[in-house]
Amino acid sequence: MGKSIDKKVADSYENTWEVGICAAPCASPLSFLYGCCLPWCFVFTQRVRILENDLKNRYSCCGGVICGDCCGDTARGCPYFCLCLESFFCFWCALSGNRWLIQSSFYVQNTWFDSFLILFACIFSWVFFIVGLFVPIPFEADCVVQCCYIMFQGCLLTQQEVELDKRMPVGQPSSVHPGVRAGQVVVVADPNRNAYIQGQPQPQGYPPQQGYPPQQGYPPQQGYPPQQGYPPQQGYPPQQGYPPQQGYPPQGYPPK
């Protein structure tokens, strides 16, 4: 099963995108042009940047958002080749995977307008495809729709790239937790918050307890006053000897 950001978890995200979708082309025109002309290359290089070129240990198909870690160790055996196939043949899934990794890593939530544009584009693409099965679409209308989607994908990629420029500046140490895999354990971007595992937040630890103030020593106890000795006992008066006992009369007394 694919991973999705739970609504309760998404509501706890306290950061917003650096720029909105519509303002992204003005914030970085070159990135917008790159996303419109070579979107497959853009989504490839963006994923490599998100994973800090550690695809061998952390790559998962579509960032784990569509089918989870379906390829497993097989994909990580040749991650660059698999990412290349993903970018060319599953472009929108790859773009969604990049977006999910950024949002879950840096606690970034969509504005209501961003969510509306993404949902509208998704629904309209399906409606346009289904209508085209039964009604011939004029070439001009098809070109207009395709141009709109090209600009939309450029705006999404540019918005994500601007966010990476802010959160992961080139040349500075990253806050990515070493050894984690994409879609399993999420990057810790804020040192005051814990990582999200499997899209669910872990309970936050208790704040460090402040040490108790040093206890003041008790005042030295004064010694008890010296006990006065009992008065010397007077000796008992000498006992007078008993009177000498008279000897028993000799045998044969009285004389016969």
C-alpha cells in the first residue's frame, strides 16, 4: 500500500512553503524554465538532492508514497537506473514522491489554495481523458490543456526546489538523519521536534528538568552541655561482724 500523510499529522505541520505555486516562477525563473523543458531530469536531480545522493541505502520507488517499498533491495541494487525509469515513465508519481518527502521531512503543509490547485488538476486530467475516449478533442484545445499542465508541473518543481534551497542549502551540513530510508524514517529538520516514523509522530520527550537549587547546609549543631556528674555516693557503713558462733558441744555430752 502507498503511504499518505494522515490528516492529523498534516495538520500538525507548522511550516508553510517558502513561495506559493503561482509565485514560484517569479521566485526562480531558471528553475521554472528547467521544469517546463526538462521535467524528467529535474525530478531526477531533485530526488537525488533530497536523499543527499544516498540512493543505495534510502531509495524507494516514488518516494514510498504510491506503492511503499515495493521494489525493496532490488531497486536499491541499481537505484539510479530505477530512478531514471521512474522519472521518465511515472513522472507525476515521481513528482508526488518528491513533494511528500519534502513535506514530511520539514513539516511543510499546503495552503488551501495549493491543495485546491493540485486537486483540481488531478480531477480535470481524469475528466479530460475520459471525455477524449468518447468525444474527439480539437487539437487546439488539447494543446492548451497540455501547455497548462507543463506550466503547472514547472510551478510545482520550482516551489519544491525553492523550499530545498531554504531547508538544505548547498555546502552546509544537512539535518538528515544518517542511515534512514526514504518512506521509513523521516528527516529531522527541526531540532526541537522528533522524527516522524511511518507517517506517524512519535511522542515528544519531556523537556529537560532543571536541577534543584543547591541545598544550604544545616547550621552546625551545638554540642549538648556537659552533663554534670552525679554526686559521689557515700560508702555504706562497715558491717559489723556477726558474733562468733559457739562450737557444738563435743560428742558424748553430757557425760553419762
